[in-house]
Amino acid sequence: MIETGQVYKHVFSFSQNDVEKFADVTGDKNPIHLDNAYAAQTVFKRPIMHGFLGGSIFSKVFGTLFPGEGTIYLKQSMAFVKPMFVDTEYEAVFTVREVIKEKNRAIIDTIINEISSGDATIKGEATVMNTREFV
């Protein structure tokens, strides 16, 4: 069951190996993600994760944890507001803004926060539907 105002939270982190696998799968081998020496010369001073790797946690949660099995993505907006780094704990926060019962859909605010600082790294909104029923 899913209701307006409901909040779901999920803690996660990614390793450098995860970043390398993502680079292999997507073909995005920008050295900012993979090369320590290159990244040291940038404003970030160290490699950053691919933004979409960080945002991929939304897909994992929607499809397996909340609302879970049977959930289908219809739309996702994402603003990458701060860089994300490997081996850092983050918390994805999902807040149900609206449930559209007659269409079996929900609009959910999606935010990723770095746990140690509390800073948001990704902010967005998803529209999802379920192949069964949300309510």
C-alpha cells in the first residue's frame, strides 16, 4: 500500500569497482570518474561517480523495495546538485507526493543526501505505476 506523504529511506554506497563496471556498461570512460591523477587536477580533487550511477539507486528501490515488485518507471527528473564519491554513505529519500488511484500511478519526490554532511547530491521527481495495485 502506498499513501500520500509516505516516506521511504534507503542507505547505500558504491565502490570504485562499481564505477568501473558502470563505465564499461555505458561506455562513459570520462577520466573524471576513473583516473586519480586526472581528477586531482580538477575542482573536485578526486574522482567523482557518474551522476546516473548515483541516480540508478532510484530504479533499484522502485523495482524491488518501495513500492516494489510490479513497479514501472514512467518518468524521472534529476538535478545533479553536488558530486558523489565512492565509498561514501548516502541515503535515498522517497516521499510520495500524490497517488492517482484511477491510473494506479504515483508521483514521488526523490532525493539523495550524503549522510555525513546532510547535503543533497541529487534532487528529482519520479512518476511510477504498478502493474497490480498501489492501494
